[in-house]
Amino acid sequence: MAIFSKKKETTKDAKDTKEVKKTSSVKADSQAKSMKELYEEKAVSKSSAKVKTKIGPNSQSYRVLVKPLITEKAADLNGLHKYAFAVAIDANKISVMKAIEELYGIKPIKVNVINFSGKLKTRGRIKGKRKDWKKAIVTLPAGATLDVYEGV
């Protein structure tokens, strides 16, 4: 008899769990609606976040513009509203233009890009090569300046 009574208890437990599942599904439906609303609110906030772009150290602009070139020749170009930057090897004119606009808030008139191959160097019997790099000369509209040489 004990065996049969245990089976009856398990069926009662199964019924109880079914009832719990039904009530939890009703709760889940009501929560799903509220979750859906939450996701819609997040979508709206993300679209508004796209308008306000935050520029941080992991931004693509910092990966495109490696460093400003601070040389005598680059300083002479400042009189013509031109600035020189070392840029990433895979950067093109469009990506450089977008990076300047994002970081400095000024849309360049023109961007010239120059590829440099690394020099071959020898030190005794050891031969090596410096890395290849790319330079961009950015022309800004008249009256616009960049604070590249502030701390120099």
C-alpha cells in the first residue's frame, strides 16, 4: 500500500507544479509586456545616444589618428591652415576626414595621404627595417585652427 500512496503523492505534486507553472506563465506574460516596454525605452534612449556621440580613448578616431607630427615643415604648413598627422596604415582619406571632424569638430576641406616605406638599417652584420607608416596632411577652412602645438 505504501507504494501506491507514494505514486498518488507524486501525481498530486505534479498537479501542484502544473498549477504553479500556469500561474508563473500568467506572471511571465504580464512581465513580458513590461519587459517589452523597457526594451522600447532602451531603443529610444539608444537612438538619442547616437545623436550625442561620446568620444573616448577606445573611439575609432583615436585609432585612425596616431599622433600629430610636430616638425619644422609641419609648423610652416600651419600658415596655410594645414596640419600633419601620422595615421594608421589602413586609414584612407575619408576615415581621416571623419576622425578630424569627430575629435576637433571642424570639417576639413581637403586631405592628402602619403605612404612611407620604412628605411633599411644595418648595425654591424645585423640588417633590419623600420616599420612602414602613413602621413596625412589635413587642410582646414580659413579661420579654423587646431590646438596641436599647445604644450610644445
